[in-house]
Amino acid sequence: MFQSFLIKYGEIGIKGKNRYLFEDMLVSQINYSLKAIDGEFYVHKQQGRIYVECQGDFDFDETVEALQTVFGIVGICPVVHVPDEGFDALAEEVIAYLKQVHPGENQTFKVNARRARKNYPMTSMELNAALGERILQAIPGIKVDVHNPDILLNVEIREKIYIYSKIIPGPGGMPVGTNGKAMLLLSGGIDSPVAGYMIAKRGVKIDAVYFHAPPYTSERAKQKVVDLARIVSRYTGPIHLHVVNFTDIQLYIYDKCPHEELTIIMRRYMMRIAEHFAKETGCLGLITGESIGQVASQTMQSLAATNEVCTMPVYRPVIGFDKQDIVDISEKIGTYETSILPFEDCCTIFVAKHPVTKPNLNIIRRSEKHLEEKIEELVRTAIETTEVILVE
């Protein structure tokens, strides 16, 4: 029975003179999300509202699921629109809507009419009273509750007349692309996909870099990361995934540096390479899935040591989260089952038995001097041989 959806947004509504830019980006993201759904859809703005009009047959559940991946949407309202054929016809449509959408006995309701078209012969208050009276007469056992109703029945008088009462929650946030772009260091773990999701939720376009170490990591490990990027891209839009062959750099560090410092030094070179691609592609920062104290490379001292090589901001949205907090989000967005597949990434292969947890920056710099003979050439080769995969 539903022919369209009213899209409710949150923070966009307070953007003042720039609001139309955010609305246009939201419309664009909605169109992108609906490309994969069978059916034709017309997404448009009208008097401070965004509507998704469904042209012909469509799958209701699939459409709602697609809309729930669009950042910026806080509510999805399935709408029935009826022609303006006078009050009696409207009252009949409203009663039929309630009987079909809210069957049951002893429910309470409130009519919330809004007359956006001022030439309509009744005011909003008059519509509230008149429709409420007709509903009480037509539906046995129903009662009015203006403070906490079971059913809030919205009737909007516009060019068409819209009726809706259900609000399906959206993901919130801001439309992707309204707040610049950042580079995500994406591994095959649980944390980094969640970090990318959370930054994208604030309107940031995401690209990603993955450090691959064949033959120590398999093609299945690489495919796992591609699969994770594809899941995240449902929310973020297309992701350019940079796959860096990191094997020679890791082996050289393993050969030249103290083993307890391996993780920190490798991490510092990952950050350097990620920042290279971030600058090359117009990103404004890096994103990692680090959480304070979770592993040896994520103590405050270790984070300071890896930060030191970066000239652009590093965003760590899960920095204060417990592991279970991150797992909960990964389950919600659909990345968890893929993240726990048993294919090792390049970090876990070269982990020291007793990694340093409080690295001294001066000592780390001194250890890196042992790499001076070949490291720049190895980094340059890794950058030049990087594979870029468009994931969508």
C-alpha cells in the first residue's frame, strides 16, 4: 500500500544557508544506495522534505534496508499519498489506513495534521479535531491520548496529501562527502572496519590502504580485506583500496632491528606509506582502529611513537572503546563474521614474543638508522607496485 517514503534528517536541519548543499548530497547518497534495488525510484526535495517515490513494483524490505545504510537519515517514514477530493474522502482514507497498518483493539492515537498548502479550507487544528472525531466513530475501542499515544498519525497537506505513522530508524550522522576525505588503514581485523564506518558516519569520504605480505599472508587474507571493504562501502560509497606489498620492508626490518621493536617500527612505515597515498588522493587525515591498551602497539607511548612520523591528523574513533563495544558495532554493520575468518594479516606474522609496550622514541629512531641503506628504495618500490582496487 505504500508508494513512497518520507526521509527525516537530523543535524542537516540546523545548517542554515548551507542546508541545501547537505540535502543535495543526501539525495545523491540515497540514489546511490537504491541502485542495487530492483525497481524505479524518484528521489526529490519538496518544501524542506526529501521523498523517495517508488515507481511501480518494488521490494519494501530491501528498499528500507538500503535506505538504512545512508548516513544523514534519522527516520524512514513509509507514506501513503491520497488525492485531494475533499474532507470526507480524506477521512475515509485515514480510517482505512489505520485499520490496515494498525489492526488491534484498545489502542490510543493522536492526529498530527500539518497544512503546508494554505489554500486548504481547514486549518491544522480543525483537521486534528475533525479527523479525530471520525476515527473515534469508525474504530471501536480506540481512544485519544495527546501526550503518549500508541499511534501518532501524521497527515500533511501539500500538493498531495501524505499519511504516515511509522518511523523506521536510520543510521543518523551526516551525508558522506560533506566533510572531506580520509585514508583508512584497513586490516582484516574487527577494529579498522568499525573505525572507517564511524568516521564515514560524520560525512567523511573513505579510501583505504591494506598492507599485504605474500607469501606469509595468503590471497584469502587479501580477499578477506576486499570483502570487508565491500561491506563498509554499503555505507560509505565506493572505496579505492590500495593493496601494498609490504613483505620486503617487513623482512628488512626483521633482519636489521631489535625484535621487541618490530611492531612499532613496521607500524611507523605503514603510517608513512598510508600518508603518501592520503596526500596523493586529496585526503585530509588518516584513520586507524586503534584502542588504548588493547595490544602492545596501542599503548599511549606506542601511539605517540607511530604518530610522530605523520604530518597529517590521525583519527582514531574507537580509541576509548572496550573490545566488546567495537564487536557490537561490527555485528550491527555486518563486518564481524568476515573479520573473524582465520586468515592472518601481515601484522600478526611478524609479532615479537615480547614486544616493547613503552617504546622510547629516541631508541626507536636510533634503531631505524640501521635501515638507512635500503629502506627508501624498498618504500619507493612498495608504493610503485601498489595495486588499487575499486570496491563498491
